[in-house]
Amino acid sequence: MKLTILGCYAATPRTITNPTAQVLEIKNRMFLIDCGEGTQVQLRKNKIKFSRIEHIFISHLHGDHFYGLVGLISTFMLLNRVSDLHVYGPKGIKEVILLQLRLSGSFTGYNLYFHELESTESEVIYEDEKVIVKTIPLKHRVYTNGFLFQEKNKERKLDINTILNYNIEQCYYQKIKNGGDITLDDGTVIPNAQLTFDPEPEKSYAFCSDTVYDETIVPYLKNVSVLYHESTFLETEAHLAGKTMHTTAKQAAAIAKLANAGQLVMGHYSTRYESIAHFKEEAQTIFPHILLADDGKSFEF
């Protein structure tokens, strides 16, 4: 599982920082999460192939999270894209994107599908044979969702030496990987546990930005491998967190601790601070496993 941070700062783009956008690669799937201004430039800088992006998830309709979307959609057209593109986001995203395309005389030469979200409960919004994506209801100034990406149950690993000792034919390997027992020619049943090893635990990634501190999301995050949680403010500006419905570094760490997350990645920093190092310093007083997002940084898990 690989996470590439294209932008992770709050509010406005600057010459040295970019608003929220990130790419998650999981089980050979590539997902774009949020699409602030400059996202397509950051994609190029980080050498991410545009053609691999088939699903875009937009958390909410504040500009620093989706103002780059119509430009990216238009660029896909200029690059002669033919594969389908799916956009998941709050109700209204279809209207605002199609209006911009229509008034600018633009179009897409590929199928563009919008999956508009309205529910305040967690729901499955994407699923295939390897990955499932669910919403995480967040509390912000407008309707907002986080997203939980989960690997599906992996196949069991073959104990090839044991399998060869029983002279089991290769045509049965997939059945064994899927958890099936094997019956030999003499009627002996070999339990799957004797033929396989447990797979590695499924990885998961939760994206939570933007939100006020809210412990009600913890059940959705339990034991998540990696949690990205916004940490807009330091404690010196904690009074602004509640007012603007954002979170402090310590509050983000508290959520990670309650959820028993494997790692906490922090981002969505206010640009008022000269150094993001202080976010880690404050958060580590609550939760030890902290990674600081920054534009252009990648993490592999």
C-alpha cells in the first residue's frame, strides 16, 4: 500500500505548498482522494500516470478540496482519454462540474460518471474483488465524508512442501488458496490448515479531512492500518479549531489512539505556521506512531 501526498495544506495554494490531494495505491488499484488546485501539476511532478486514475473521491465542496477537478477532467479529454472516469462526492458535484464544462464549451470523449453522496451514515460506495471503499461521516461546516479503503480477504498461502508430499495436483491449488479442504483418492480428508499458512493481515487506509474533533467516528476506524487525519492547528490556536470545525494535532492523535490505528499521518496544516515539525511534537505526547504528510512525500506500508 502506497500513499503519495500531492498537497496537504489548508485553505489557499502558495508557491511552496499545495491544497489537499493524494493518491492511494492499494492492491494494484490507484485512487485519487480530493483534488485541490494544482493537482494535475503535482501528478506530473510525482510521475503518476493520468491513465491509471479511474476513481476520484471528493470529501466535500470546499475549494481547497475540489477546485482542481474540472481542470483535471478537461486535461483527460485533451490527452484523448477513452476509459471511464468515476467521481464520488457530495450531492451538487455533478452540477458544478457539468456547468463549468458546458459554459466553457468543453466536453469529454470518455464516459464520466458521478456518484453523488447524501447519507449521514457510513455506506459502501465502491467495491471490486480486491478492495472495498466506505464513507466515514465527518462533521464540518458543509456536508463532508472521509473514506475508508480496505483490502478484501486475501488468499491463504500454500505450504508447497506439504502439498507436494501429498501429491496434490496443481488444478486444486486455487481451491486450497480459497480455504478448501482436499480429499485424497483413498478418501482421506486433508484439512486446509495443514496445507496453507495464514495470509498477511488485510491493510486499510482511512482518510479524514476536514472535521471537528469527533469521537463518534472511532468505530469506523478501529484497528485501521493507517489513518490520515487533519491537524489544522496547534494547541496555541485550539480555540480556532472549534470555531472553524477543524482539529488540532493533539486531537488527531487522540482519535488515532482511541481507534488503535497502526500509524497516524497528519496533514491539512494551517499555513500560519513556519514549521510543521511542531505538529509531530504535540501529537506524540498522545500517540507515538506519527508521520508528517508534506507535498511530494510518499509512504509505503
